[in-house]
Amino acid sequence: MPEKSDNVLHIHTLGCKVNFADVQTVRARLRLDGAGPVALVGTCCVTAEGEKQSRKEVRRSLRRVGGDGNVFVTGCAARLNPEQFSVLGGNVTVLTGEPEDVARTINEVAGGGRRRERDPGAAAARQRTRVFIKVQDGCANRCAYCVIPQVRGLPRSRRAEQVLAEAAARVEEGYGELVISGINVGAYREGGRGLPALLERTAALGGLKRLRLSSIETLHVNEELLMVMAACPVFGSHLHIPLQSGADGVLAAMGRRYDTSLYAERLNLARSLLPAVNITTDVMVGFPGESDAAFADTMSFVAEMGFSKIHVFPYSPRPGTAAAEMDGAVPAPVKKERGRRLRELSDRLGHVFRQRKRGLVDEILLEAAVEPGVYAGYSSDYTRYMVAGGSPGKTVRVFGERVTGGAVWGKVAANE
């Protein structure tokens, strides 16, 4: 049934870590006591499916808040095509500005005061002890399939002191893990200094338990970055480096700025300087012109690289992109089958990776309870654990016993 309670905030966020960071910024600035039910939807437009799910969530939010509530829509899909949401209902407001402006408008429209919320993600986010810190926005790469430069604009970076102040405040609030995020986070620059310098300063914050980096492009995985990660004990031993295709011809058509040889070189560099690093990736299936042979090359290359997780998604034409005008469309059933095969490979690679954790002790930052006495958490290398014992926000040493359902199950080590 639709939620009818006053002073309730519902939040649903789709898409990337930057979108989550933006919604977190909005939420922190909302003052809604005295208002009726309010929903905030952070939308995504990376794929056609992302837009479809965004519209679905706006409709769900309209039912949830009822006729007296307000639904505010933000994020990339709202910027790309605001009309697709504004036509859904009279109490839908589409907001396309920066997070601070979005929060100001919501407060003006929905009422101001102290904030109360009913947000499954908000309470859980505090329990999980993880928060996203956006340090950079925008991208100039213009990959053939990508609509994000249209909606996020050119690259721009936050001042380091502003980032550090926010990071310190989040640690003070009790967040044990910070995730440094950006649309093209490796492009961060301020005062002639790049991302490694910012990460080094952030890692030195007192009280920080763990620091992570969100998705980073191949060309930004260099010795300077990796040496900073290796030198900082709080840095998570995990990198997410998008591949998109394991076929050089497809990479060239996509407008990616590397080939498989360079990609493999950077992964090998990461593994030489960070021996325990866990590497995950994104792969697109069905890009225009992707032949059976090209897909076979992708399957082979992915297996060779030994990723622990592959985020697989089908190509879908995005308005205003070069790929939308390309010939050689791959039939939907073929895309579906390629996606299935790649996800099966991802599952096998992930299982092999997690099996190596059996019989070993790992340090786990615990998050929310998944059942009485059992807590979910993540290791430094972003392996998901299910742990008998402990409490949310606590870091414990865990003995890995078995692998089930995409996670390592274990118990708190005897000497804890």
C-alpha cells in the first residue's frame, strides 16, 4: 500500500556510485518536518534498461506517497530527458541541478524543519558504515556508446580541502569506510596535483578504517597510484577497471583509449605492486559490429585476466551518441545469449577466487545483520563475507569456512 505517514522520506537510487554520492548529499541537507510524504528518486540513463527502471521507480514512488505527497526526480536520466518523468504525475518535480540546489528546492517545495526519513537505503547505509565521497564530475572521453558526457558535462574537480573536510566529517559521524568516487575519477586534478596526492592525504585521516576507490579507467592505473595504495594500510586492495570488450576491433569502434595489450599490462602492473589485489570489471555485450569471433575473443581475454566479478550489460543505443548511428546491430537474442555466457563465466571465476579464502583469516568490516547473529561484511579486497558473531561497524578477523551464494561464510577468529 502507498505510504501515508507524514514526515516520511523515501529514497531510491539507481546507477553508479556518483549518483549515490549525489543523493547522499541531497539527503544530508533536507529539512522536512511538517511536510507530507516525500520521495526522492536518483535516476540512471547509462542504458535503456536504466531509464526503464527509473520510470518504474518513479511510478512506484507515486503510489507510495499518495495524492498528498511529492516525488522529486534527479540524476542522469532526469537531465537527459526530464519529460519522461514529468508526464507521470502532477506531483512529480524533476530537478536537474547540483545536489545542493536540489536539496534547497525540495526544502522550499515540501516544507522545512528537522528531517525524519523512512528510507531502506538510508538507515542501511549508516549501518553498513560505508559512504561515498564525490571528488570529480564530468567526462571528456566521448566513448561511442556513452551518453554521460551529455548529462554530466566536462571534467571538473572539487578542491582538495573541501574533499578532506567532508571525509573527516564522515569519519567523525562514524563511517568506517570511505569510497572516493567520480564519473572519471582518475581525471581528478587540483592545483597541478592529481588523484594519488588526494588519496594519500585522505588515507591519513585519523579514525578511518578503510579507504576505497570507485571505478577507474585503464590509463589512470599507473605506478604513482598503485604505490600510494600499497603504502597506505587503510587502502582497500581492490580495483574496478572497466574493460567493455576483450576484442581490439570492438574497443577501437567504441572509442576506448587502450587495447587489450595495454589493459593486460596495467593489470599485471597492479598485481605486481599489490599482490593481494582483487580486480573486477565491466563488459558490454552486443556492441554494433561485435561478431561471434569478437565475442569469443572477449570470453578468452576475460578468462585470462582472472577477474573475480564481471558486471555484464547489453549494449543499447543512447541518443546523441556515435554508436547509435552505427551499422551492424546485434540481434537481441544474440545479446541475451552472450550476456548469459559471460555471466556464467563471471560466476565460475568468482567462485574460484572465493574458494581461496577457505581456511584463511581475513579482516572484515561488518555491516548489517542478515539474520540473527549473522552479519554481512567485506574484506579489504572487497570479498563479501557472512560472519557469525560481531556487530555492525566493527572490524573483526574472520576464519573462512565455506563458500555459498557468492559469499565466504566464516566465524570470528578464536583470538578476537
